[in-house]
Amino acid sequence: MKLCAICAAAGFFTNGAITGMYAIFAKAFPTHVRAFGTGFAVGVGRGGSVLAPILAGFLFTAGLGLPTVAIIMALGSLLAAGVLSMLKLSPEAPEAEAGEERSEIRGDLKGAVAHGR
């Protein structure tokens, strides 16, 4: 029963961390590259989730014990935490950027309509 509770808590907090990353992406990437930046970061994470079991299998096959493999695998999370701590988040709210961009687009559309395009 304890193992089920531990797994449920780990899943809850892992999912919460992933969800929180989307909020960080909104502040970290400028508007014009936000979709690419978010997709790239999520793709790198998914690549890690594919490679992690393969790497663990190689480490176990090499004769390393569970504690050693667990520490080696935890280094990926430590590396990710270090990268996140170095992010410089822009002080502007993304809503202000989006509002400015929308007004520019509306202006472009008005000009296109006025010129019959």
C-alpha cells in the first residue's frame, strides 16, 4: 500500500512540474518563437523518456547495482534543474506582448483591405 501511495505522489508532482513548465515557457520565449521553443523543449523531454530505460538497461547489463544506476539516472534531473535555474525570464507579461502583436496584425489587415488585397 505504501508503494502505491509513493507512486501516486511521484506521478502527481511530476505532472505538476510538467504543467508548470508551460507557464515558464510562456515567460522564457519571445512571442515569435514561443510555439517552436515549447515544442522543442517538450520534444527533448520526450526523447529523454525514450532513452532513459534503454540507458538503464545498458547500465544494469554492465553489472552496476540499483543504487549506482539510480544515481546516474538522477543526474539527468539534476542537469535539467541546473538549466532551469539559469533561465532569464522576461519581465513583460506575455499578455502585453500578445496585445501589441494583435494590434499590429489588425493594422496590417486594415491596410490590406484598403488596398483591395
